[in-house]
Amino acid sequence: MFISLVDGCHHYQNLTDAERKYDYNTQAGSNKCDDELDNKDWHRFEGAAGTKMATKSPGFDKCGADYPAWLNGAHPTVAEGTVRRYVCINKGGECGVQSIVDIKNCTSYYVYKFYRLSTCNVRYCGTD
């Protein structure tokens, strides 16, 4: 029996929305949520959204959401392969709530496999 393993470096969905960028000021009533992103697909930050997931808190009301989410720690090297890291969600504190993400270094970019968020008005932030 042949089992095909999908390589995230070649099969991913793009996250390109400028409102996803870490320094984007969220406008009242225009909050977005990443509750539909889950661990079935790989995602890549590109274009106006930045080139990778932010690694510092952007503060409240950024990235098009009430509660921005960022990577807690460093991005992996190519040699590390796919790694699991924590994601911080700025909800009542610098790293008040945590989730997880799988990340793969594809040499010139990163891909992310997000896990379903248990709350809304949370969005993953990109940076350059």
C-alpha cells in the first residue's frame, strides 16, 4: 500500500492579507478571526502579510483582530525539519493564552500548520 505524505513546502495556502501584518491597526468593527485555519493544511505568509509569523507581541488591536497571535520562540532551521512551537495570544496579558503550531523551514520561507483556536477575534500576525 502506497501512502503519500504531503510536503508543506510544495503544498500550502497563502496568507497575503495586509491586515494580517503585525503593525496594522485594527479598525473598530472590522475584527477578523482565524478560527477556520486548522491542521489539515499548511499555510505561508506572503506579500502584504509579511514573510513569516511575528515573534513578538504586536499589542492589542493589531493584525485585524482584537487579540493578535505570534510565535513564542524562534523559527526552526532547515536541519530541524518540522517542529512544534507555542503561539502566544495577547488576551489579557503578554502571553495570556497559548496554542500550538507546527512549522517547517523550506530554505527561503516557512510554512505553518495551525491548530484550531478555541476562541475568536484571534488572528495570526505576519512580519518581514
